[in-house]
Amino acid sequence: MNLFWSDIGCPKYVLSPMVDQSEYAFRQLCRRYGAELCYTPMLHAKVFVSETTYQSQHLDIMPDEGPTIVQFAGDDPKTLLEAAKLVENVAAAVDLNLGCPQPIARKGHYGSFLLRETDTIVNILQLWKQHLSIPTTCKIRIIDKGGVDPQSRGLQATLRLVDQLEAAGISALTVHGRNRTMNGKKTGKADWDAIAAIKQRLSIPVIANGNIECFDDISRCLQATGADAVMSSEAILENPALFSNQTVDPFQLVHEYLDLAQVSPFAGINFHRVEKAHVVRMLHAPMRQITHTTKSLDPTKLISQCQCISELLNAVVILQEAYKNVPITSKLRNDTWYRRHRVEEDRSIRKEIQRQWLAGGLRLTR
């Protein structure tokens, strides 16, 4: 095991970097329930370097938290080095985003749209390695199947890429076992066999990402992949207690989160896409069940009208009271945020979910 991994306590439970969503208050909540290593939200290196307001609002690592890695997105080696130098004194490491599959990543030329541009990636990582005093890491997806040459696509191309990443000096690698096209309604099942092949190839720690829906999935994933740790993103957004192997009432989790958010130095900076979005995700199932059974209350409208954390707290109390009247048969439905793209749903239900997401500042494709 390398020195970096030992220094941060050989973590097994890792909170993913997520746009807007892995912020300080949410990291605190997830650490309370077992997360051992956390990432900041993805930061745009060019904006981070050029805009002091963006920098002050988004670099949210605090002295009282455990090991935290800052993830940057970008394609210019010099800009990424400049950005990384600005977090050198507070981050456990810096991570290069090579996994984001969203259209905005295509437009910005970063994330999974860099995976085939090995020279650019290696230049970035080598600059980091030469000029930073902290370790460097990457988060990748499996290279998709596009391209004429079979050797330039899929697992074989990914294996060649990870060889070069390790040679460039990264200290750990996160592998999301899906390719760039497996997103939204096309999410599909993550390929743990591919992660296992990558782990066997490398001597550095590997974090497995994908198909971690519940606590039991962790041991299955570790056994199947041989990975050193597992990372959760979407499932832990709905259930921040995922790593604790506890069944915790979602309303309790929401109250704990909002209590933490209220006293955070970064409270309310991006309220609709942070605090409100977290509440909508954590209460995904209760809100839908209230809608189906309580005609006098529209949970989506209630949340959408909130303009600050105190109003959001009041709305959660109203929803909690309404949920007490939801029949137990409705509460037993397999209706989760994680599975929103993984089950067949009729058009009316999907439209209802979209309304809830928009109320939480979210887009349907996220």
C-alpha cells in the first residue's frame, strides 16, 4: 500500500465528487454515518483560477473535517496546475475529472470527453506531479466503444490508459465501471469485471464506483473487483447513512443535514441547487407517496416555494406530519431516487418526478 493511502487511513467508504452536491455540510453528514474519504464538488479549473468569488464560495474544505480531495475539471495543463496550487495547503490530494459524461463536459472539453486524449491527460498529471507537494489522483470511466480500431476502444484501451496514468505518477485511481454513453435512462449496470481487470493491472489503490445501492453491495463489489475501496454517488445522495449499515429515517437525515447546513459558512450560496436539491433527493420516496395519498398537499409546490433554509425546515416538518398518514402499504413500494432510471415507469409518474426534481433545482437528466 502506498504512503498516500496509509496517510489518509486506508479508507474503504468514499463519498463521490458531485457537481454542487458533495459540499461541506453534506460531507459532514456522510462522515457522521461512516464515509472515510470525501471529495469536494467538481470545480472548473479555469473559473476557479479567474474568479475570486467562485473560488471563495466553492473551496469549502474546513479544518474540522477528515481527508478531502479536491476534484478539478479542465483540459489546459497550465490552468489546472495553477488551480491545484491554490488548494495545495488544504487538500489531501487533487483529482482530475475524466469521468463526467454530461453535455456540458463535451462543450467544455473535459471529463469523459478527454479519455481518448492521452497526451493531454499525461501532460496535466506530469505537471501536477512535478510541481505539487500533495498527491494526485484520477476518476475515469471505461472508454466507450466508438472508434474503428478495436484496440482504441473498450477495456483494452482503458487498460492502456491506466498504465499511462500510473506511470504519470497518480497515487490512486477511481474507476466508474460504465462508459460515457451509459448515462440517464441508458445508465445500465456497471462492469465490475472491468474494474477487476484494472485493479489487477495496477499497483496503486483502486476505488470502485458503480452499482453501490445498499450496504450489502459494498462487500460484493470488493470481492468481485479486488478494489481497495468503494465510492457511492447517487445512492448516497438519497441515503447519506449508506455506509453505516443502519436504517435511518429519511426525515431524520434531512433534519440533520439542514442543521449542519444552517451553521455552515457556505450556507445558502447556491440554495436551489444545493440545500433544496438535497432535500428533494433524500425525500424522493416520501414526497411521491404523499402526492399519491394526500390530495390536500402538493409536496412539490411546498418545496418549490422555499427561498431559504429556515423555510425549508418548516416545509420538511409539514411533510413529516403528512407522511404519518400515508398507509403502510404505500410506504413499502420500491420507489427510490437511485432507481429512477432503472425501472419502467409510465409517463404520468415520470412527469411527476420531473416536477419534484425541478422544484429542487435539478434537471431531469442528472
